[in-house]
Amino acid sequence: MKPGNAILSSYGTTIFEIMSRLAQEHDAVNLGQGFPDGNGPPDVVAAATDYLVHGSNQYPSMMGLPVLREAVARNNKRFYGMDVDWRTEVMVTSGATEALAACLFGLIEQGDEVVLIEPLYDSYLPIVQRAGGVARLVRLEPPDWALPEDDLVNAFSDGTKLILLNTPMNPCAKIFRREELEIIAGLMEKHDAFAVCDEVYEHLIFDGLPHVPLMVLPGMRERCVRIGSAGKTFSLTGWKVGYITASPHLLMPIARTHQFLTFTTPPNLQAAVAYGLDKNDSYFNNLSDNLQVLRDYLVGGLTELGFEVLPCDGTYFITTDFRPLGFNGNDVEFCRHITTEAGVAAVPVSAFYQSGEVKHFARFCFCKEEASLTKALDRLTAHFDS
Ligand code: PMP
């Protein structure tokens, strides 16, 4: 039999799926995959139920329901001061995952160079390669995840079509500061490149730090595509509603791609997300405040256990160095070990790299009920104390 596509087949099952399956088999507390324990804000869920019964369940507009596109444009103004024309500059997608695919397939030509920053979210590299792009990887490394400016300069060339930037960044919980964004912006202008900005964690930032979209920097409005996700903003990861903001010349090829990928997204979910995006500031503040409490709780517990916990400025995740616990093995072995022996699942950080020496860090997710975190900490304590 003839084989399937070689690029995509070479990737196998994602580490999130593998660890989640293992967690299920061993009845482990799953702090591997990043999804909240709860069921989302009840009023947003009710808006979706209501629309399902009283609204239209037929194909919505390919670009997305106007109410949602208007709400996305308003949010760009409210949070980042950007004037966005919802008619020509906003499109709804089936999650940020589809948004990323639509952007990469829509913008990359065979042989275009694409700058990617490791550690990498799992869908980036396969889609870049399948789109015909040539990846130029720049590595951030624990414990400080600093952006190596020389490496970044070397990764860019006049063949660079775009850089894919994830801030706040999964898994390292880093927020790119304005100075770092300015370096990236300078290189984009020098080499006439675009940026696809994965900002799904834009509202999950702690300690009062600001989220600065690359798109708001001088000269970047026309060069950036900004991607958001209702999954993260409303703790409804199963909904898969994403949204793209980009100037018309960039959005056009992306929309052409979207029409052949999913074409549309369930209308009731879009209507509910439109409702949610207009919630008042206290909703958004509580979202990050509540998560910050959980972050602090898990950081405290893991630190007490002996882990070295790296700083976490945003996202759902903390990265830990497990060497102080005396475990004899690499991160994949450690994560399997604690899943099967302690009943707590985590994700090995090496899975976010193509190669290299980052082999003793585990990512734990804290967007869970406090009771789940307590259970996980109790189990780890019982295991490592024995
Ligand atoms: N980008 C990043 C960095 C993510 O962590 C995730 C979700 N884990 C996504 C994109 C995908 O978002 P969605 O569920 O909206 O497709």
C-alpha cells in the first residue's frame, strides 16, 4: 500500500495525547494537558444553549458571525487601543489551531523561510513543513528562557517570510517584553517579513504584567496576524473557537485557506463567545487572579517537595527542574514514572524541542480545581517521601 504524507506521518501521536492516555489508564491526576477542571462561565454556556434552540443552526458566514467579529474588533480597542475594521480585518476560525493552519498555509510558499522559537507548541513545525516552509529554529533555554539576540539575527534572512511568535508562551510561561518585541520588529522590517502571533494566553497573565501584542509596535500593524482563542479566554477548551485579526492584505489569503479547511465554526458557539468577549473588565481580571492563586498554590507545593520551579508570568503552566529530587533519568522517564507510580501526570519539556540538552524539566498545569492540585501534591509527597 502507498504511504500517507511523509511529513505528517513522521510526527506520531502528540505527547499530550500519550500522557493523557497514560494518566487515564493509571487514574492519575492529569496535570499534563492544559485544560481547566471546570465547565466554563455558566452565562457563556447558557448563551450557547440559548442560541442552539432559538438561533440558526445552518452554515454561518464563512468569515464568522458579524456579532463575534464586531466583538473581537471591540476587544482589540478595549485591551490594546487598536482600531480594527471588523468587516475586513477579523475572521473567526475553529480554534487557534485552525487559525494557525490557515495562516501558515495561506502565507507560506514553497521554500519560504519561517523563524520558529523553541520550545515549540506542537502544531507549528508540522504545519510549517507541510506548507513547504523551511524552519529556522531559535532556542530559548531554561531557566531564564532569554531570547538569544545573535541567534535570532542569524535566523532571519531576506528569504524569511514570517516569524511565528507565541506570547505568553507555552510551555515556558514567558511573556515577551517590549524590548524583545522591538528586536523582532526591527528584523521583520529589515527583511520584509510578517509575524503570525499566537496570543491564545493573552488574558492569562499574572502579577499585573501587561500583554503587549507585537502588532501594536510601530510599523507592525500591517505585518502582524494576531490569533486569539475562546478556549483559553473562557476556560472552554473543547469549544474550538478562534479569531484572527490582521490587515486586509494579510487576512485575504488566510481567509481563502480557511474556506477550504473548515469554512465555518458552529454558530451557537460563536454567538456565545461574542457575548463573552463583551463581559466587563472584572471577568477578565478574575480569570487571571483566580489562576494566579492556583499558580501560587502549585508553585508552593512543588517547591516544598524539592522541585526547582521556574518563574511563571502567564499561561496555564509551570516548568520545574526535577533534579533536586534525585530522580535518575530523563524528563520522559520522569513523567512516565510519576504518572504510573505516583498517580500524577506531567509533560516532558523536551517534547517541545527538536533536539538538544533540555532533558530534566517537567511541565505541570495548574488550571485545575484546588482540590485536584491538593490531591496531586499529596500523591507526589506520599511517593517521594517513601
Ligand atoms: N497555541 C498554543 C500555544 C496553545 O497552547 C494552544 C492550546 N493548547 C493552541 C494554540 C490551540 O488553541 P485552540 O484550542 O483554540 O485550537
